[in-house]
Amino acid sequence: MAEALIDGIRTRYEVLGDGPPILMYAPGGFDAALEKWRTQGVYERVKLLDHLPKKHRCIVFDRRECGQSGGRVEPITWAHYVRQGKGLLEHLGIERAHVMGGCMGVSCAIAFGVMHPQATLSLLLWWPVGGAKYRIKAHQRFAEHLAYVGAHGLDGAVAHVQKEGKAFNADARGGPWASVIRTDPAFARDFSRQDATRYKEIVARMAKTLFDRDTSPGAEPEELLRLGIPALVVPGRDESHATSAARYLEECLPKSQYWDVLPEQQSETNAPARLLEFLAKLPM
């Protein structure tokens, strides 16, 4: 593993394989560590990282506030995640790359495409998050954390994270910065000393900004409709990855292809081959 300082935030990353680069925003919600490409649900089954690096230079990394990467208390938007990915490409001397997202990473990927279309060779969108149930659950998670801070204070949230050691999506009480609290004692100390009222305002703003619709978040439909970037959309089908969110991206992205294969039928046999076929047919 390697580390780079991106936008003032420690970023853990790994580069696998050689060939045209793919910047890969990991799945896992608020626990989007690079390992999730091998261990999380469907990704463990389809084994993308056993196949994609044979043809491509795969850049995997811990998203900020996840895994071993650092973080900063601020009202995070999708643009902040884009800034991390673009900064990592610049650190590696890469001007243009395919951009892949899994799960919540899809929202980061489409935001990247909107903000940096000239740097985006294609979009690979695997199991976009979205749907009414997903938005409701996301808002409930933030509300649970705010209630816990209201009852126990910031010190209490830090103590809870240090005791339980779980990321935000596994235990909402610890909050969006739980992973950084767990891995960085100096950050944890400063976190507990900040102004609680301001902190609560930041968290409430994040929930409304990140999860603002009942379909795939990350970019406005008008922005997606203007993109001329080739895209492959792979659907999920559960409470966090509504199939309607994948169909929405197919509709909004003019140069999209939709892999119409049910999630339970997506396997190591067909999934990596479909991605590699899509990439191989793109103009160089």
C-alpha cells in the first residue's frame, strides 16, 4: 500500500496491473476501503480485481473518512470526493482515466464525470445506490448520530467509536468521521474539542446535500444529459441499490449501455468479461 496527501487529507491507495488507467471508487457506503472490492457482497463473488488488472491499471483507494484514509470535519459534498480522486490521478501523473464506482462510489463517479469530463474516458457504474428506501435509511443514520451526540456529547461519540471500532454505516452512533477517530488519535482529540452546535449543523447539512433525491444522487439530471461520456450501468436490486436508480442513470446518460442481467446472475464468469468487452470497444 502507498499513501499520498490529497487536498490535505491522507489517502491510502494501491495500483494494480498495467494498461489504460481505471480510477475505482470503492463500494461500502461510509466504509469504502479499497479492500471492499474483494470482500463486499457481490464484489467478492465477481472478483473484478482478479481480472481487470490483466488489461488495465487499476487505482484503488480508501475514500476520505474511510479505511485508513484521513478526513476533515466539514460539510462534505460529492465534489469533495471528486477532489480526492482527481488529486490522486494528478499525484500519479495521469491526465485521463476510466472512472468506476461501486455502490455509493457510483455517485462519486458520476460527479467526477460532470466536473471533469475531459479527464474521464468512460464511466463504469456498478450497483448505483438509490431509491426511496435508501434515502430514508441514510437520513435515519445521520439522525441517529445527531441524537447520540445530543445525549452523550462529542466525547461520548469518540468513546463509543474507540470502544466498538465500527464505521458509520455499521454503527450510526459514531458518525461520519468514525473511521478517522478510530485510526488517528490526534484527530479524535481535536474532534471531541470542537464546537458541538457547529458540528451538528455540518452533519445535518451533509445528510440533506448528499442524499437529496429518491434516485441515484451525485449529479443533476440536466448535467448528466449533457455528458458525452460512454457509460456502462450494472444494476443492483435491494433496499440500498434500487434497480430504478440504475435505470435512471441509463436514461440520463446519452451514451450509456445497460447490462440487463439480474444481480443474482452476475458472476465471475460473466461480469469481468462484460466490463472488459465494454472497455475494449471504446475508441482510443
